[in-house]
Amino acid sequence: MLSVIISLVVAALFGGALHLTTSLHPVVPVLAGLTVFTIIYIILLKQIMNRINVAMELVQKDIMANRPEVAIHKLEAVQKKYANWQFFIRKQMNAQIGMVYYLRRDFAKAYDYLKEGFVRHWVAMAMLAVIQMKRNQPKNMIATFDKALTVTRKEPLLWSLYAFCLEKIGDRNKAVGIMEKGLKKVGNDELMSANLAALKEGGKMKMQGYGDLWLQFQLEKQGAMIRKHTKAIQGRRKVVRR
């Protein structure tokens, strides 16, 4: 990574110059070099991340304005420009591009990017697992969910989505086990507790409580989602009339 290389070069030059021009103990130039390395690296990191954050704000606006092709083009440009400067930038951009393709229901292209995505981006990892489920790859799906949960243990929807997919492929017992384990990690969560009870009673999990976070995974038929949304709106109108 260029940021590391630049920081090392500057630190080495500073430490070497200090050693050659002073009579200080050899440990002092080494410590000074390490300090310079840390300072330069942090400065470069902040500058790079600030520029990426600005670019991501523009990408988000394109997504909200239903311009996915423009958003993908900008993400690819960010990846090309900064991938060699900082660790994990390439993987983070792969995750973002994969998510855009997933939301467009272009699951083939989404898969190609998501499989090269960042493990700490739990939404992207969950989308990859859903595609693997749809491709009838249960072992890969389970491995992907497990990998995501090694770094994201406190997200209720990730545990619930894992259990939902397990129930969908017919492994209700494992789904119950995942929800029980998830509740221990997350703590008290009413929606998780209700869904765990539903699984134990042989019923279906109700995921609508997660709102748009759930809807983005597109695991319900569009018609069903529209009916539920309409019903919710009608219910709110009744409350207002009273």
C-alpha cells in the first residue's frame, strides 16, 4: 500500500538523518522514526478517507435518484484511484458495487463483486449468502453467514436473516439454534424473541419489523410487500381519523 510505503520512507529518512547528525543513543532515532511513521500514516489515512467519504456521499445521491449506472461508475473510479493507497479499499468498493447490482436484481453481477467484498460489511455479506441460498449452495451460504458473524455479532437482523434462510432451506432446528445463540450475543430483543418463539411453534418468521433494512434483501415477493405496505398505510390513516 502506497500510504505505508510513503510513511516508511519518510520515517526511515528522518530516523537515519537523526542518527547520522547526532550522538543520541541508537534507540532514540528508531523511536523517532516510528513516531514519524505513525503521524504520516494517520495524516495520509485521514486525507484518503475524507476524499472517499465525499465520493460516497455523491454515490448515495445517485442511488437515491435511481441512477445506479452512474453510482457504479463512480464506485469503480474510487476503487481505481485509491485501492493501491490503503488496505481494504478494493474490498469495500467491491461490496458497495455488489450491493448496487443486488438492488437492481442483477444477481449474477452482484455475486461476482460480493464474493470479493469486505467481510466487515455485514449487509454485503448477507446479500452474498442470500444469492448462495438461491443458487442452492447451502454449505456456502452457511459459511458466509458464519464468516460475517465472526466480526458482526451485535446486529439482530444478521442473526434473524441467517435463521430465516435456514428455515427457508428446511433446516428449522439449526434456525432455532442460531436465534438462541444470537439472542445471547445481542441481548434482549423483542423481535428476535418473537421470531424464535414462532420457529419453535412451527410458524413463520415475521421480518417486516426491520423495515427497509429487511426489504433490501428482496426475500418477499414484490406484490406481498406492496400489500403489506398498503395495509400499514391504511392502518395509520385510521388512527389519524380517530
